[in-house]
Amino acid sequence: MISTVTTTTTAVTLTQVMTYSIIAVIALIAFLAFKEILSTEARKNERIRTFIEGANVAIVPLLMVFVSIVGYKVVTVI
């Protein structure tokens, strides 16, 4: 049995990186804002409490992306 493997190379432009970085930062701000706003209602509603506890699943990776963006900006300025 013979199989052919093809490799595709995708070029990522600086514009794409900046676009995705902006989207990631906006999403991080939105999740942090929702978590903070809804934390006042957490005692009253179990579903809100579950959302607040589960929001860290999205916040932690977005926070890592934010730290890498800031690190990249600092390195390029220096």
C-alpha cells in the first residue's frame, strides 16, 4: 500500500497576528468583565456560580496569550 503525504505551508502575516491578538485581548476583557459582574449574583443562582467557576477555562489561556503579546511588544521595543 502506497500513500502520498503532502505538506502545505501557510504563511502568517503580521496583519493576521495583530488581528487575532486584538480579538484575544477583547475576549479576555469580556470574560473578566462578565466574571466580575456576575460574581455579585453567584450566591443566588447555581448556574451563575457554575459559569464563574468554569470561566477560568477560557480566561487562563487568554491570559497566557496576553502575557506573550506584552512580552513580544517589550522585546521589540528594547
